Amino acid sequence: MKFKTIEIPTRGERFYNITGQVQVALTELLGQLHGSSRSGMLFLVNLHTSCGLTINEAFEDSASSDMESFLKHVASREMKFITHTTEGADDSPSHMKSMLLQQSLAFIVDNNELIMGQWQGIYLAEFRDSPKSRKVLLKFIPDS
């Protein structure tokens, strides 16, 4: 089975709602199937160590803002033990934050529909200051 790559351009540290991009990519993946079930599992895999994936509330922007603030508090740039700063002050804290989120996510797909909770959204959480182009792989495995 094939997989699809989506690229997410980021412009600094924040949560990027990628739910729409994932749904478009899923539709494209399902369109490539011939005679296979349109139900199964969708897997997302993040290819980077300084950003992460998460599912959380997508109804109000203040929810993602609070999540961003929480992670900045937990992995502050001012922690005295930090030594890994090769790429700047955000280097080590970005890796710490990515450990707290997921590098992969799994979703049930039922009859072409991505199953999620009513208020849920899929986020790529960027932890670096400079603009990046992040890649997330999507793999659909149909029911037999």
C-alpha cells in the first residue's frame, strides 16, 4: 500500500491545525484504492524531532494557545541544565516538548469518514522559532 506525504509550512512556535489537510490527503488515498474497503485505519507519522503531533480541542483558538503556554512552561528555555543549544535557545526545549507529544497518531476510518470527536482537531505542534517545512506521512490500511 502506498502512503502520502503532506507538508506543513510553519512560521514559528505554535500549534497548526492540520485536520483539513489530513482529510484531503485521506480522500486522495482512498481514491487510489480499487476494490478495497474504504474503512480501516489511518496512521500519521511525523518525521521530525523538534515538533510533534497531538489531538485536542479545535473549537476555540484559546485552547491551542493554552496548550502552547503549558508546554513553554514545562520546557522553558531558561532551565539552567540546558547545554544543547547548537541551533539556538529553542534547540533543547523543542526536543523536550516533542517528547511530551506524539510522533504518530492512529485514526479509525469508517466508510470514507475519519472518525474523530465533535470538537477534536489534529495539530502539528511546532517548537522551533524559524520557519520550517514539516513532513507528515499518512498511511491507510483498509479492513480486509
